[in-house]
Amino acid sequence: RVPKFKNLLASADLGKILFEIMLESNLGESSDWYNQCCQDGLLANPLWEDVTLTRESDYVTISGISPFPQKVVDRVKSALSAPRFDFQEWMIQKRACVGDLLRLRDELLIVAINASCAALDKKSLFEEFQLLRTFDFKQYQIFIRHVLQKYVCYTVIQEPMSEARVSQ
């Protein structure tokens, strides 16, 4: 569970996007972390990450399949305790997100849903886009560090043919 992004930034959606950028940069398919996990035989496929915003709380789900799940969990926790911040990666991920936001404007249903969500925050779609476009690297680092200082991590490991283990 992460702190409510809406309490930290002008927009919860901006917080979601920024956290997704951090996850992709640090745990994603092109990251050194992922490549090392593959070389060590811990992962054969990328992890699945989802950042969810609700009225009660915001939370992040990271899941994957591994023959050594506890080692992967430990490495994820280690990576999140000291995230890597790379300006070039930030710019690439930010441009990709801006492009995705622009492409979403091509589908009327998605535009309507996004406009409704923005209206609930008393913002326009253009304001949401501008917030991301003008957010700088230093602000990104400060936001991510703040969130990661306050997050609570719960893990569930599903063993084959047995019940799940839950730990904090």
C-alpha cells in the first residue's frame, strides 16, 4: 500500500503515472534488475505491475512466476528500497506516457471516462496532460522517495498445490 497520491500531488493520476514510470525503470523488461534476475534463473518473464487508485487507498500489485519466489520478493524489496534514477530513462518513459495519453484521445469511450475522472478532481483533460508534461526530474525523484519511505509491503507467495503464505 502506498500513500494517497492525491494528498501528495495536484493529481492522483499523475502520481500513478510517475510510480508506473519508476516501476518500469527499476523492475521492467529493459531494466538491469530484470536482466540480472533472468541471468540468475529467477525469472523467465517480466513481472506484472499494476497501480490502483481507490477512494480509500492507493496500492500497487506486483506479480510474477518464479521457481524461487522468495528470492524475487527480496530483490523487489531491495530494488524499491534504493530505486535507480536515470535522467535518460526518465525522459524516455515520460515521452512514452505522453504519447500513450495522446493516443487514448482517439477512442471516444476512453476520452469520456478520462474526462469524468478529471472532472471529479476538478481538472480538465488538458490540465492532466500539462501536469505530466511539465513535471521535472527533480520533482519526480522527491515524489518517488517520499512514497517509498511510507509504503507498506505485503507479500503473498502461492506454492504449487498448497495454500498461499502471507507475510508483511
